[in-house]
Amino acid sequence: MQSAKRHPTAEWTTRQLLQAFPWDSGPRYLLHDRDGSYGETFRQTANWLGIREVLTAPQSPWQNAYVERLIGSIHRECLDHVIVLNEAGLRRILRSYFDYYERSRTHLSLGKDAPISRPIQHAAMGWVVEIPRVGGLHHRYERIAA
């Protein structure tokens, strides 16, 4: 009987998991699909780190859309435009972007509001000024008294 064939990136995926979450800093849950790169070694490592795996349903690629959309937004709107020099810099950039995403970035699905809602500012409130966000990569616009 032939032994089970290992996925070519299974070992690499496991190393990435260990490097991404050192010193008990891993998330409680990890959502992923049923790709072969998440083999038995990956499952054992996730369990050892205290991470509970949540698998998408078989033959349901649409379930990845939510995660893919968020990751795509982070890449397109932030990481594709900056040079990250170290982990601390990456964390600072991502914190700044997440604050912008929740408080300033408009979302069509929310009626062009941000997830953390803000009041409408009428023209009578004053001039519009731009406030740099994410190190000047994005901006928030506010009205101030003249």
C-alpha cells in the first residue's frame, strides 16, 4: 500500500503558522478552506498553539468571499502603497488602517457611512478640511467653523 502523498506546500504552511503567531499570540480561531496544504502537521500545530480551526463547507468557495474581500481591501488600499520595514511598523500601519476603515472609510453597503457612524455635517457648519489618515495615504473630510 502506498503512503499518502504530502501536499508540496504543507510544510511551508505549517512554518508560516508558527512564525505568524509566536509566544502564545495566536488567534482563538482560524478560518480556512479544505486545501491540502492544511495537512495533519498543520492541524497538530494549530491545536498545539491553542487555535481552533474553522473549515469552510466542502465545495463552497463562496464562503471565502468575505475573508478574501477584507484581505483584498487591506492589500489594495494599504499594504500595496507602503514599504514595511519590520513587524512593529506593520502593526502600526495596520492599526492606523483599521481605525480609518472603521471610522472614516465610507461603505456603499452602509449607505456611504462608516461602520462607526458619524453625524452628517451640513454646509452651514463651515469649511471642509482634509485630515490625513494612515500616514497621509487616505483622508477624512470634516467641516470646521470659519
